[in-house]
Amino acid sequence: MKIKKSILALIPYPPGKPIEELTREYGIQSVIKLASNENPLGPSPLALRAIRKALSQLHRYPDGSGYYLKQSLGRFLGVSPEQILLGNGSNEIIELALKTFLKPGFEVISPVPSFLVYEKAVQAMGGKNILVPLKRFTIDLEAIRGRINPRTQIIIINNPNNPTGTIIKRKIWERFLSSIPDRVLILLDEAYIDFVEDPDCPNGLDYLHSGKNLIVFRTFSKAYGLAGLRIGYGLTRPELADYINRVRQPFNVNSLAQAGALGALKDQAFYEKTLSLVRAGKKAIEGELARMGLFFVPSQTNYILIKVPQKAQVVYEAMLKKGIIIRSMKEYGLEEYIRVNIGLPEENRRFLRALKQVLNRKINIRQD
Ligand SMILES: Cc1ncc(COP(=O)(O)O)c(C=O)c1O
């Protein structure tokens, strides 16, 4: 069988190492994972309650239209249910948008480094990636606009950007949006928007009626702690939502995910607790990193990109041996950077203690 060239060249997305794997490989019992920007508080308790209630109906197919969740999300966000797309994680909707709108061989512009899934999904769909480098760790919208040509079909923007944690400011975004030709589709991934503290960060919802072809992506994986459940959503014009709904599987969002998301939306206490925990944890970690003399990118999210004075892969391995899973940013082309997400206060302290030991030990070896 002849395999497509684009698939042969595809390197799978590297997920964060699971805790169980580290326990198995190193025999370490007390492992903490700060590698996948998950919620350290666990899942929303109201989501769990709703999921338990829904268990007895698992013999039924889920509601393929996601009626109740769309109603509830619509009220919550002030959009109409026809504008909402539900997905098996927001990642699925990103893929569905590409599957629906991208013609093979046409171009998709996205920033680099950014979320690796974009580039891989475009490649898998037979599109051509045009990767535009960040400027001072921030998405360079002017450079992105400069790459638009007649073969450009889609632009993917991640605000805030993963892995840098930086945002695009409102004025710059608005200038960019108004300059994009109507034939181009903009995918705006706002997976981390909940954590943003800067009031100058644009909110994708405010631009759904701009007349542009815009799809905004959000997720229950982060601020609501439901990453394992796989539920995210997209917001757009009803016309575009309708096209994507023709492409998706009829039961793409399972019934527990729908129930969990409905429960989570009522759990504003958990949501607020998560935001305060992340904000306080971030302040504490950033303060300590500054005292350690390490460069980091000030973050608007629940993770921090940190420069280490040696290969990130070496630091990653050394941290693993101490039972702490972080991310080496090698795959993102940032060989001297690690990314760590904010954990519980004691996890943050353990991370900082271990990082100091790992870096000092390395420095001592170098001095010998
Ligand atoms: C930028 C970005 N978008 C989307 C996602 C995934 O979201 P979901 O779990 O809803 O598929 C992530 C997860 O890490 C992410 O970093």
C-alpha cells in the first residue's frame, strides 16, 4: 500500500508523560505532573456529581445535537445555540474546521512556536503549513498578515499562546482582524483565556459579529478540570457551524462529557477557586525564578516558559528522576526552555526545590 507523503512525514504529537509511566519506569511513588497545563485541584465537583447521575444511562447513545449543553452554554456566554459547536475536546473542533474548509495543497498560516497540534493537523489534512516566528515571544500578527497570498485559506491564532503564555493586545488584534480578506478563515484558540489577567486582552466572543470568518475555540479541560473527559466547544456564525456539523460524527461528544460540562458550568465556585490558585501560584513561582536569576516569560496563563542554563532535555530527565514531570520545549524548537504549569502550593514548592537542586548540581559539575 502506498502511504500518503504527508502522513509519512508526520511526527506524532508528544503528550506529557503520564504519572503511571514514571512510577513504572523509575519506581517513584510520589510523582507530580506539571507538564500538560491541567487543573491541580482535580475535576469540578459539580461536574463529577452530574457525571455520576448520568452513568445509569450509558446504554443509550448520547444526544447528538448536544441540546441541553448548547442551551446552557448559549445562556452562559450570550450566544445562540446555533453558533455553538461541541467537540471531543476543543482539539477535535480544530481538526473538524480544517477537514471542512481546508483544500489540499492550500496554505494555513500559524505562529511558531505555538501549539504543536495545529501544524500536525494541517499536515495530516494535506494542507501546507506557513509558520511565522514569534516576535519577543509574542505572536507577530503583522508578519502573519504579510504572508497572506491567494493560496492562503486559514490562519490559526492561539491567544494566549502556548507555550509562551503571552497575549495579543486588543488594538493590534482589531487592526489585524479588519485587514483580513473575507475569503480567509481565522481560527482563534482561546484554551487559556480564563486565566488572563490583563484587561487589554481581546475576548473572541466580541468579534463573532464582526462579519469575518472567525471560529473561537474554548475548552473545559483547563479551568474546569475536565481534560480527561474530552469536551470543548467552538463559537462562530451559524452558517459556518452548520458546515462543520455536516462533517462531524453524529455522536462525537459522549454523554458523560455533556453531563460533566453542564455540571461544570454551574460550578462557578470551583472556577473561581482555580483562578485564584493559579494566580497565587504563578506569582510565587515567578518571584522565586526571578530570585534564582532565571529568565522566564511573564505568563497570562496557568503555565510558565523558563530558560534553563543547559539543554532542556537534560533538566527534564533530571526532574523526572525526582518524580516531577515537566516539559522540555525541545519539540517546540526551544532547546533551552522548559514549561511548567502551576500546581498546588506544595507541588510548586517541590518543583522549585528540585529545580534548584538540578541546576546547582549541573553548575557544580561544570565548575569541576
Ligand atoms: C493551545 C491549546 N489549545 C487546545 C488545547 C486542548 O484542548 P482540549 O483538551 O479541549 O482538546 C490545549 C491543551 O493543552 C492547548 O494547549
